[in-house]
Amino acid sequence: MKVTKICINDFHQFKDLEIDLTYPKGHVCEGEPLKKVCFIGQSGTGKTTLLEIIGGLTHNAEELRYKYGFSNTNGYLSIKNFDLEYNQRLTKNDKIFFYTVFNCKKQNEEIDSKELIALESEYIKSVKPNLISYPAELKYAMNQEFDSIDFKEREVIDFSIENATAIWNLILNDVKKYQEEELKIRQKISRVVEDNTNDFEAIKRALLPLEALQKNNFNPIVDLAEKCLNPILEKFRLRVKTQLDIQKKDDIGFIKIEDFEGNEIPYGLWSTGTKQVVLSALPLYLLKPKYTIILFDEPERSLYPDLQQEIIDYYLSFTNDCQLFFSTHSPIIASCFEPWEIVELKFKERNVIQDLYYEGERHVDNYTITPNYLTYDLILSKVFDLKETHSSIRDEKITGVLMLRNQLEKMKQDKKLHTKAGKALTEKYLKLAKQLAWDFKIPVNEEA
């Protein structure tokens, strides 16, 4: 399932808003649904609302109607499922307009929603989940019992409702099975070592089952570490703890994190950024979503800029032919998208409109702004419409450093740079220039 268009006629701040979510003309995927979309805009323009509308209209019309009062006059989404594309519209008599791409016999035909549900049920049976939603703040509370939720049978996984740690239930039994087997073997090895301190052959034989287990059996923790978490955790100078501590029974359970010196970091001491990364990546890694709509609200939350540069591609790497929607205030996140993948919302009088980045026909050659070509300062000014990309005090200090340079040039002409006053002025200039990260030139002594 993928969304190709959002049309909102009259809903809160949205009036006659139409957002095309397909690749533009001239693109190799022209007309196909975008793989990823980024909503940006001032607070209050409705970025999160659009995410919720997408989630609601594609999966729970009744809940959306109750929450937003979204009715037949408000608008619709155009949605594409494999060979079926239809417009989902909420109407008073609960009818749905739809049309097929490859079979035009039913084009614009009005059918009862029950018939549509039957069509969709075949699709839903083959793909679960078909919606994963991440709020700006995940629920992090640790529950060592873990909720007995069968996430693989859920059509919708909404982490604004579900505790993110509950996803560990998907892998818990495999982890327990492997770790309990490893613990048994290690306990046998310990007894052999105690009873045969000087019998190295006996100790070698005792180690063989452990070597066989590690070589021939799938270790879910090692797989998780190498293929999912360690590549991103290393930014925090952390890694997944893969070695079982025979002295600690509670090692059997939730994932353990340690620093590069091998010191375990208790879950309660994980940073918010660490929790955000681990608990948002786990569902994608464990569920391996396919043909799924995935919604992320503020993916930059609690992440340092270097992680923001990588996080979008990181999430994409765990998906298969999914469509991902992001809402962000971060210029770094925005720089990860092509211009046709960005939907910038702007206030126009009392309403919200989309600021188009192209002129004339919607063609790849007609886009005038390409965020991933720009510096972050330029993204702030050209994309986020920030009038000033630095504070007013910087302007004052730049004026000051220029005045100091002019004074030094005058002292150089007067051959006074070598004097006590000249050296003091030079030192003051160099200090301020460095503080401003100014591309400065060290004044040349008049005697050089």
C-alpha cells in the first residue's frame, strides 16, 4: 500500500490542498508513488496532522472521523495497492469511490464499503503489518515480563499506544533458548575446570560443545548486533553486549548495551538518544516490513547531528518496497531528501498551502531548490525560510573584527606592528577571528 496523492478540500487550516506524492516527469520512476516523503513547515502548519490523517484514512476511518470530524467534504487519499488504486473517501452513507489502474471497467464506480473491505482483506492477509507509526516520543518504560503481543499478526502497530520495548517479545524466546543453552554449557565447563585444573585435554573437550554452539547455531543477539544496532550504536561509543555473563542470571532477557571497555550500561542509564535509536530500529529489523506505510514524527529527536545525517538511510535499509513519511524541523533531516520528496507547508493568511519547489510543469528539470546540494545554512534560509541563519551578535562581532583588521593594516603602513600596542591589537584580532571561525590572514610584520 502506498499513498499517491493527498487531497483536502476543507479541514481546519487546510483549504483546497492537493499534494502529489509521485515521482515527477523525467524521473526514472515517473508517476510511481514516492518511496519516502518529508513534511516540513512552521509549528502549527499541520505536519503531524498529515501523518495522522494518512494513518487514519488508510486503516481506521471510524477512529479518524471521531478524532478529527473528517467527513465527505474534507478530502481523500489516493492509494495504490499492487494492481489496485483507489481514492478512499469518507462519506455520509459510508460509500467509497475507487477505480482500478489496469481494469477500467469499474472506473469511478461507487461500491459498498463491504465490497471494498473484501478486496482489501486479501491484500491485508498477505502483508502484515501494513502500517507502523512512530510518535515524536516513544514509550520507553521497561517491562521485563514483556507484553504478549503478536506483532506479526497486527495490521497496525502504533507506538503512541504500544510500549516500544514490547517489540522484544518477537525475539525473546529465541534469545532465551540460545542463552539458556549457552549458560548450561558454560556451567558444565566451569565444573570440568574445577575438577580437572591441570587436565588441559579434559578442559579442551569441555569447550567443544560451546564452540559448536557458536559456530553452528543461529545467535539472535550477535545477528542483531552485527546487522542492526552496532553500526549506529558505535556513534555513541557503545555496542550490543554479546557475551553472556555466567555470574548474572538476568543476562537472559532484554538486550544489553556496553561501552567499548566492556562496561555494561543498565537500561535505566541509557540516554534518550540511545533508546530512540534502538527502540525505533528494532521493529523494522525484526518485522522486516514489506509494502508497509511507515510514519515517523520528528526522527531527529534527541539525536546528535552526525546521527541525523545517517538515520533516514538507516531506517530505509530495513524495509522492502515500503513508503516512509517523516515530519521534521531539522535541516539535516531535510537534506536527506530530493526536492520532489519534500512537502513544505506554509501559512498563507489563515490557511496552509504547499510551497512548490518547481516552476511550470512538475518535471525534474524544473525544480529550483535541491536541498541535498545545499549547506545547512542555505537549507535554513532557502528551504526553512529562516531570515537569519546566525544571531545578531555575530554581525556585531564581524564588524568588530573588520575594524580591528583595518587598524592593523594602518599600523602596518605606519610600521608599528612590532610595537607593544601593535602586538596587543594583533592578539586581540586573532582571538576574535578564531572565535568567529573567520577566514583570517595573520598580518605580516612590516619588517618581514
